Amino acid sequence: MQHREQQQVQQESRQFQQEHDRALAQNGLQRTEIPPAMKKSRMCSFFEQGRCSRGWRCSFA
């Protein structure tokens, strides 16, 4: 991936996360961080179904 494309993906990821956090806050919820020991330790159920849209941002394996 070229540098410019990588920057665009990172910016889109940040924008998505900000929108997600705002939506959670509007519903009185907050995002919780996954402990490092748990990251990438469970298979993504959406990936297994071929529907994962998070790509490298996904915290699941």
C-alpha cells in the first residue's frame, strides 16, 4: 500500500472510531479497551461468515 493510501485508511479509521464513540456516548455507553492478552485470541465470527469489514482494525484473530 502506498504511503498516501495508508494515510487515507488511517484517517478514515480515526473518523469511523470518532463517529462510533459519539454514537455510544449518545446512548449512554462507552467503548472499553480489550486487554492486550485478549487481542487476536478469538476468531472473528464475522470473518468466519465472510462479512468482516474491519480488516486490520479488528481486535479478533
